[in-house]
Amino acid sequence: MCILAAIPLATAAAAQQEESSCHEFPLQKLTIEDFTAEGFILDIGGGGEGVIGQMKSNQVVAIDLSKEELANAPAGPLKIVMDATDLQFLDKTFQTATIFFTLMYMNEQTQEQSFLELRRVLAPKGRVLVWDVLIPGSKTEGENVAIFPFTFTLPDGRVVKTGYGVRWPGNTHDPAYYKALAEKTGFRVVREKCWSQAFFLELQSTAKFSLADVLQSAAGGGAEAILKTYREIKASALDEHEVEPYAINHVGQRLVDAEKFAEAIAVFQINVLEFPDFWGWYDSLAGAWLKAGNRELAIENYGKALQLDPGNTGVQDSLKKLHGSGM
């Protein structure tokens, strides 16, 4: 006989039609550890008992495909009906995401796409906290639905009694399976814990910080702040940053447009230091020096651009104008 109380409605309905096909695992009693998080927490599958919402209340943005599940969840979090495979959030919005006993209801393609979306909306080094059931690959013939009863003790001592029912996936879904999925989608495993039929994984995004974004943020402190930030990153953390020259050049051009010439020059100088073999970065630096009123350094850098690309008529014309103008 299947336990149908407190399991998702769709699975319960399926189990009712096939009562003889259920396998009930022993009751598991888990103590859920508290965790710290900066900013909002994105909780995938946050309807139903809403355990993460109970723990972190209005710090949580809970999404779920089921409006009914969200409506039944305790008050506190912001609740949004949303598909985890198509998250309607900007890139790098969250530092922390949680998935509390939800992955078992996704097929493998949905799991992978959800992880890719999480990596997109998480900041670099953002983390995902995962709790889920361990589903063995083998089963008794004729058993198609697995039932997992749980008692959770929350950090404040509250107790949540529930259960999950899921169709047997046909292959083992254990920490090794999810760790392989995490690595495939751009995460690394930081910590793990296993119980008899459940596990916890802490994953961290392997996405890098954008050097262009960091320089843009530093620009508010002036040219020296930009160069100081770059020197610090260069000395100890450059491998943790995506160094994309076109993005860096775009930051410099925006600063030129804002008539912040000293800051633009600092940004262009960094591009020249990192990518000294491309004429275009010297061309940008020369243009900034010219707008800042330094004709000699403009000529010097246009000259370097021309050395790297001798047939560049645009650079040739810029130099002719400068030599002919006598500025």
C-alpha cells in the first residue's frame, strides 16, 4: 500500500492507479543545517512545504511550476510561478540558489537545462545547495513508484513531516550522478553529505569574474583606482577573471563618450598591456590621448598601431592629420 499523503499530487494520482507498483523506503529523519547567504536566495521548487522559505523567510525567491504548490507554501518568500529551465532573471543576479528535494521530479534533460540556467543567473563563485533522494538503479520487478517518507528538523527546532513519491527513473540517481551533472554544467563540488537514502551537495559556479566589469566598477574612483585594481588582480587573481579585450575596449569607449579621458586612457593602457600585438588597442589609446589634448602620445600610439598593421589606411590618415595640423 502506498503512502499518498504529503507527496506531489501528480505522483500521488499515478500511485493510486498503481498501488501495487510502489516501493516505500524506510522513514528518514534528517536535521537540516542552517546556512548563511548574502542577498536573495533563489529556491527552485519552493512550493509545498517550502522548507527553505521556512528557514530564510523573506530572503527567499521561491519558484515552482505549480501555482497551487506555491499557494500552499508558508508565507514569507516572494513566490513566482516559473520554469527552472527558463529563468526570467538577469545574468549574475543571485549569490545562492537552493534545490530542496526537487531534482527527483525532473528528467535528465530538464535537470541539465536547469543547472545551465542556474549558472547563468548566479554570480561568479555563486553556489547551489542541493538536497535530494538517492534512487538506486535496481528495483523489484513491477515496482514503478518510489516513496520516500521524511521527518526534517529545522535549525529553529521546528519539525516538518512529509514524503516524496517519484517514478523510478531507470538508472541510479545518487551523488555521483549529480556531481557528474554539476561538472558538465560548470559547477564544482565544495561539500557533500550522505544519509541512507538522501544526500546534500554544495556546488560552486566555475564562472569567472569579468575584468571589464571590474574595471567599469573601479572607474568611479578615477584612473588611479582603475590601475590599482588591475595591478592587484594581475598579482594574485588574474586566472579567476575573464580577460576579454573587446569588452575592455568597450568600457574605455564608454568612458571616452562620457568625457572621462583619464579613466579611458587607464582602461586602454590595460588592454595594451594584456594584448600588445593587436593594432586596434593602440588605435583606441591614441584616440583617447588625442581627446585628452596630448598630441605627442597620440602620435606615438598611432605609430605603434601602424607598425602592427602597416597597411591600415585609417591609422595612416590619423597620423597624416596630426603631422599636418601642427597641434
